Amino acid sequence: MKKRGPKPYSLYLDHIVQKAMATHQKRDQHTRVQKDIFILKWPNVNLKNCKDEQLHRFVRRLLYFYKPSSKLYASLDLDYNKAKKLTVVGCQFTEFMLESEEDGQGYLEELVKDIVLWLSATSGIKQERSLQNNGLLNTLCQYYFLFIGTLSCHPHGVKMLEKCNVFQCLLNLCSLKNQDHLLKLAVTSLDYSRDGLARVILSKTLTASPDSCRLYATKHLRVLLRANVEFFSNWGIELLVTQLHDKSKNISTEALDILDEACEDKANLHALIQMKPALSHLGDKGLLLLIRFLSIPKGFSYLNERGYVTKQLEKWQKTNEFIPEKSSLKLNYRQNTNKKAVLPAKGFVFLPIQS
């Protein structure tokens, strides 16, 4: 375990961590991350030029298995013993079709459109079945969001999602009532390493959704921070600063706590100072975060220009002006009715008087 490091229990967390690691590895080493499961001569097969009909038949059978309308993969229980393996293979299957050329793109579009139809029915955009009956809470169909998230990690996958109106469908969820479960799954699954509609969905969830979803999305920013998602300082800090002004105190407090953690990284601290956020309304924790600005020259200059440094120095000097030179203690003795001195009350302690 020490050599391999901790492994996420959740498929969603594993998806976030693996994609973040893959992004950094591709950027730093320019190499492809090795896959755990190899299918269909992974990672590159040109289906158009492949004359092996057996291979095409196998792809079509896999496609049929994973399509929501077939009710095969989608109807399996979450506690099915091969649920995780089937889901990982499904995500890699979408990547395989994405990296194949025309024939693979056609298969992928068929799958994505079927997922959109399922999502529309589930979200209530088309009233067909209730949440209790559609199996979202207890079957593998909830992992279709991981398929969408896998595609959102690739430029060509983003184009496919746009072509099939997936992003528009997810944006519609933000304005629907009683769809917290779908919004949380969407926010958890999408990739935010590049600018685009995924960040628009996250931003809208942070500001326009119910309290529970806004709080969940705010907490998810901490997950993205710890997963070291690429360029977090360029966009994540801005979203957190926006949350500082949320009408819910729980959300603003959570955002403040995440910002405090984020500022352990100098890049995030620089980004926060650049935004010049208002922190005084957040109490002592807000002031403590403001004081962290003084740890770098840019932050010191910013606070000094605002007169904050001068005010704090004056305040500090005033608190140190009064230093008592002598202290005295007056002991009050109780007297009886005859005005005779009596012993001090039980527990009374005499202290020495400094001269």
C-alpha cells in the first residue's frame, strides 16, 4: 500500500484523480498513461480500414450492452460483484471509439444519443418514469455520468457532447426543481481542466441551484484542489471568491476554509490577491486569511496601499502602551455583628503584594 499509495474507493473519485494524473503526466512526460484493462487492441484501431467483421460484430455487441435502451448494463444493481470492472471497461470503450475514426465515431454518437434520451427521461424533461422506478439510486445507470465525464476529458469528446446536446441537457438541470441527485452526479463527473461548457455548468450550479447543490459543488472544489486539477488557480480561486458572498453562511464559510487551504500553494495565493477579495465581513477567519497576504511581497504591497499595515501597527502599539507597574490586592474581611475580625472564608488564598 505504501508503494502504490492510497486507492480511491469511489469510482467517481478515482475518475477525478486518474484524469488529473493523466493530464500532468502527458504534459510533463509527453507519454500515454498505461491502461489497466486492454480491449480491442487498445489504444488505437482504425475500424474503417479493419476488414475483420468479427471485430465489428464484437464492437456492436459491446455497444448494445452499454446502451441504456437495452437495459442490460443499466439494469445491473450497484452491488453487483463486477460492477466496477464493467464500468471501467465502459469508460475505456468510449475512449476507444473516440480515438477510432469514422466508424468508431458513428458507434460513439449512437451511444451518446441514447444516453441523452435516458437522461432526458430521468430528469423529468420528458415525464416517463419517477425517480424511484428508473433505478438511478440503485443500479449502474448512474455511472453513465462517468461515460460523459470521460468524454469531457478529450477535445474530440467535448465536440461529441456538444453535437449530441449533452451540455445543454445538463444546463437545463440547473433550472429544474428536485433534481439535486442528477446535478451532483454531473458536477462530480465532468472535467474542468480546460475552459468550456463544463465550467459553465459548474459555475451555474454554484450560483443558481438549491442550497444543497451549491454546498455540494462548493465542497467539490476542495476535491478538485486536492486532486491537483490543472490550472486550478486560474479558475477555481475565482469560483471560490464568488462563493464568499453566497447568501448561505454554511457555503461562504466552506468557501473561506477551502481558500485558506488553497493558499498553501503560492500560485493560488497570488491568484487570490490578484482578485482583491472582500474578507472583512467574514469575521476572524476572514481576517486571518487576509493576514496571509503579508507572507509574499505582492500581498504586502496590496495591503500597505490600502493602509491596512499602518492601521494594524498603530493598533498593536496602542495595546502595548499600558503596562502595569504595580499591582495590589485588597483583601476584604468579613466582620460579624460585633465588628470583630473573623477568618477569611474557606478557600480564600492570600497573595503577596508587590511594593
